[in-house]
Amino acid sequence: MALNLQGKTALVTGGGSGICLELVKKLLEEGSNVVVVDLGLRPEAEEVVKQSSSGPVKAKFIKTDVTKWDQLQASFDFAMKEFGRLDIVVPGAGVFEPPWSNFWHFNTGKDTIASSSYQTLEINVTHPIRATQLAIDYFLRQKLGHGVVVIVASIAAQLALMPTPMYAASKHAMSGFTRSLADLEPKLNIRVNAVAPGCVKTPLWTTDKLVWMDEETDAWVPAEKVAQTMIDLITKKENVGGTVLEVGVDLVRPVHELNDPGPSGRGHTVGRLAAVSNDVFSLIAQNFGK
């Protein structure tokens, strides 16, 4: 399947900033209407939505907590009400294991006994799985004969990250989830594939994470390049269901299910990760065994 974006409608969670905002821009440029699903819009996203209001294709925003299934469902209904169709779903909202939902911050932040959940996993795993279920349902009910879901994985799906083990686990999960749905395309013409970016300087890289990077030796992958790869996952025939495309500074390549060599090259290194990993033991002493 090679989907032409002209006249299509896309729903993008996390479209208020970062990689998914760049994707929203590219979808508009390619002639697709876009429903931007997020808790809020950064100023640059507000401007994109505002400018599109007078154009031939439009971006519409709906405030949504993607961990709430009723709100997530409402965003799909909103897309149908506003544009009358839904062709593409990108459940791109995610977090990089912030302090309020970090494995090593035991029983603090939002991950408490009262909550009975890990917010990092609710956002990074449960939300895209639920969004994909909804997407398949809406695609089939419309009888358009096609549909595409692009999952946001990461090179973390091939790595061990001691400071952020739930983030690493979430991206391993989404890579496996994507591959497991490969057979939807030949049977139903519904394509589910994934992008696996290296290090992209987005708002997810908060101050506590930026210290991991060595600006002299590490490199950032441009968000625009990741967004273009997501467009390619939608539109190019060779990017069949189950494909996971890794994106570095200099290279885009498919990640093999078995015996993959792993990420290499610029945009895939975190120079101070070993030192940060040692800091985990201070958190263990602080938060565990009391």
C-alpha cells in the first residue's frame, strides 16, 4: 500500500510539540487535514493551528489526556465530526520517564499505591495500544479500504537504559507490538509500522536529561528528519506493515526482527550515560529499603 496524503485526515497524539508537531506540519503541506491531540499546545503549535484555519487543509486541536480512554475515544469522534473521515493515526504522545513517573522514584510522584499504575507505561504503552485498537475499528467501519498507524518507538528498543528502565521497556514493547500486527496489511490493507528515532532534542529532554549528552561528541537527530521518515512510512510501498525504521543523523534503516546489529552512527550516542547510571544507586539508597 502506498497512501496518497492529498485529501486524507490524520489524528496525531502529542502533536502539540516535538517530533509530532513537525509531522503535523508535513501532513498539512502534503494536503492532509490533521486533528492535533494533546494536553496543550506550545506557542509554535498554536501558530500552526491558527495559520491552517484560513488554508485549504486544516489542523484542529482537541485537548485530551491520552491515558483516559473516554477522552481518547472522543478525539476519534471529533476527527470524524470535523472532517468526515479518518485515514491515518499516529499515537505519538510520550514521556521520557520524568521524575514524577520514574522507576527509581519509588512511591513518589504520580506512581503511588493510590494510583495503582505507572504513568510512563500508561502514556507510552497503554495509550498507543488503545489508539491502535480504535484506529482499526474506525478504519473498518468507514469501509475506505485502507488505514495507517505509525507507532513512535525508539532506538531505546534495542538498548538497556538503567536510569530509565520503564522508558526502555515501553519502547521494546512498542517495537514488538508493531511487528505483531504486520499481517493486517496483506489481509485488511491496514498498515501498522513504527519509527525508531535516535536522540532528538525535543521538550522530552528536560534539564535533568540534557546533562546526559556530551555536546562535543554526541549529535542530535533533526526532528524534521524523523517526521519525514514517518511520512515515508505512510506513503512508500516498501514500508510494509511491521516495518520499524531507525533514524539517525546520517542514516535511515530498517531494524531487523532477529540478529540486528543495533544502532550506530551519529545521533545514537549518549556520552554521559555511564556516569548517570551510577547515580541510580543514590536514588536506591534514598527511596528503597526504608
